[in-house]
Amino acid sequence: MELYNAIHNRGSVRKYKPDPVPKDTLIKILEAARAAPSWANKQCWRFLVIKDEQRKKELAASLPKGNPATRAVETAPVVIVACADPKASGKLEDKDYYLLDIGIAMQQLVLAAFAEGLGTCWVAWMEEEAIRKTCQVPEDFRVVALTPLGYPAKEATSTPRKDLSEIAFEETWGQNIS
């Protein structure tokens, strides 16, 4: 799949077919995340691959009431839990770069999944401690995000984006890029 097609057409998927994700496809997607750049190449991320039905139910229960991804987490064939070690990344001027590191890795993961015909849905509204307990995540790691992963039950649609003139400036703030 062409990169720009994936970037512009990937959308959040909240309904999945029950079909299992082949192991080799899962490995390809994780390899894409592993290839992401990070602070000083520290690669602070860790990914948990969850397939167990009971554990997925526990993960879904860790999402606050009203989170639209709850059912997707419970029913997708796979859930990826993205964790990062803040001490294994940089901090500069009060900016914790582990969040950027895991964000880049997750972006590569969701784009690779889309390229493989799979759907994802970035989920960060969750109870971290509940997920930590369910997945036995060590205390020095943060649970940053998770995504259900599987074949979409229906085609995802991308959401509208702001106009480029609203978000990109040339030389100084407010000067439209043309």
C-alpha cells in the first residue's frame, strides 16, 4: 500500500470481524513499530499482545464508562497495549520524550496495520492502574495507550481534518504557507 494512502485513509475502527490475525501479519506490524525513531535510539517502548478473551474483557472494563472503544477492545481478535519506560527516554525542559517515542511507534503500528487490511483505534482514555494489574506491567513502565486490532466489520472512514492554513505557517506564526 502506498504510504500517503494509508496516512489519509486510515480511520478508527470500532467493530471487528472475529477472524484471527495471522501471526506473521502481527509480527510485521510489530516490526513496523520497532523500526520507529526514538530519543537517542533508546526504544523505550514495550508492546503486549492480548488475545485471551478474559483479559480483553478486563481491559475493556478498565475504560471509563462512555468510552466509545469499550466494545471494540472486548471483541477485537487482538488488543495491543503500548507501554513505555520514562527513564529509558529523554527529558528536556520539562518535556517527557517517552510520550513522543511511544506515539511515533504507535503511529507506525496503526499505519502498518492499515496497510495489512486491519483496523485499529487509538485508545488513551483508560484506567492505567487497572490495565497495569491485568497485564502485570512493571511499576517503572507507563501504560500509554492501547488499540484493538483486527479485520474491520465495516470500512472505516477518516474524519475531516483542519485546513492546512489553520495549522501550518511559514517563517512566523500566522503567515500562511502557500
